[in-house]
Amino acid sequence: MKIDLPNTTVSKIQKKLVHIREEGGAVALGRVLTLIISTALGHEEEAINAANEASREHPMRVIIVSKNEGDTKSPGRLDAQIRVGSDAGASEVIVLRAYGETATDEESLVTGLLLPDAPVVAWWPQTAPDQPSASALGRIAQRRITDAAAQKDPNGAIEALGRSYVPGDTDFAWTRLTLWRNQLAAALDQPPYEPITAVEVSGASDSPSTILLAAWLQLRLEVPVSVVTSPRATGSSGIHGVKLVRESGTIELERSLVDVATLSMPGQPTHDLSLPRRNLRDCLAEELRRLDPDVLFGDVVKHGVPQLRESIAG
């Protein structure tokens, strides 16, 4: 069910939510968090669909704040839409489309709509603020999710996040690495248990996940890591492969197809492993499983990425 509230106020939206619960039985009981999504006008649906899918694992209230950055000439107005039932998964969805001066104070738009005594997560699926924790929505959130791959300069966005990092920050470029990190850790858990002497990570030149994976490996293995990149025009996006060099031979994990990677280890048969590219729903659901700071991500983005840059430059 979708209920449109044109030219409305936050107070009227609150009253309508109460009315919906009383009349239709849609209640906020069982909601575990509030997810605030900041998008550009007209680009809400993909994020809403991902949140609806993730809500089946994490029942929540979803508030979308949609505006055009820098729009100061339009008359101040707030249009809202409330979605419940089949149009909202296991969540309540409140879409706020703000224009003109009304869009300048995001915090006031959402404060009255937050679930009481529930954690707040802020997500910027497109353009993110320079310092998420200092932004209007970031200040009221325990977790702040950005996506460097969606920025104009993906690798620069990761480096900037490292400089401004505050516990609670995270980025989908890191979340997309989970399956890669799991497979590499599993490969190293098998004999022979020899130390790694060198590492090579290959990927697209505009892939922040490639940089984060290389930084994580260098930070954890304490060995030189080289990064081989190729432009989108000559190669696929994202990570292409990893080589771990040790005395008995090289472990190679290479993505041979879109959803399949090939694992080669000395003295063992070659294996094809499922390594799908993760969609927004998968990344969002994983990030919502933990509402405490991701300490490892903090170490990698604050210390690992700068160290990797220094070693590459040297």
C-alpha cells in the first residue's frame, strides 16, 4: 500500500503513521533499527528495493531523504509517500522528497520519524558527503555506509574516507570483499603452512575494492604487495585476481567468469569456486548484521591504504 502526502509536514506524516497502525494493524513492533537513505531526486527506487529485500532479515523503518543537491531556487516544499505491506517488505518505508529551503535541514526532516530507542544507520548509495560522520544525517547515526564505487573518483573517495574515518564508518567497497577474504583465508588454512613472501592483486583501475584488498593483505601478511590495474576498456570491473607467493609455489585465485573464480594451488587440483559479484541487497544486509564499529575496516582504511600507497610510490 502506498499513501501519498503532497506538500506536507513531518507532523502530518507522524499522524498518518499512527492512523495507519490503528486502522490497518501495521505496527512498528519488532523493528530493530531505523535506516536513513540519502538519495538524489528520482533515484530512490533501487535503494528502496535493496532495503525492502534486506528488511526480511532486518525488520526496520526506512526513511528516504531525496533532494537535489544545491537546489535553492525551488519553492520550499516537502512531498511524502508512506509504503507498508507488500510495497515495503518487512519494513515501513517513508519517502521524503524535499525541495528548496526545506531540503537544507535533513536532520529536522528525519528526527521526528526515528523509531524510539532503536539504532540509526545512514546510507548514501550515490554521492556521499566529504566527511560522513560530520554530516547532518551522519551525526545522528551509529553506522554510516558509503559506496566509493559510486563516486566520481572511487579510489580518491577511499583515501578521503581514511583521512576522515570515525568508528562507525564503512563502505560497500569493503563489504564486496567478504567472499574474497573468506576464500583466501581458507586457502591459507591448508598445508603446507609456509609464510607468504609476496602478493600480487589485479583489478580494474577504478576499483576501490582492489585497493582495499591489497591493503588488507599487506597489513595482515606484512609482505610486499604489488597492484596490477587495467582500464575498464580492456578488462572487467572490480577485482580480477590474487597471487600469494610462497616457497613451494604460488596460490592463485582468479575470477574466470562473472560469478566463478578459479583456485590453483601447488600439488592440488584446480577448483572452480562460486564468487558472485555482490548486489546492493547482499551488501546492505551484511552491514546491518553488525551495528558496532568495524575495527578491521578502520585499520585498513586508516593505516593499510596509506602504507600501500607509500610502498607503491617507493
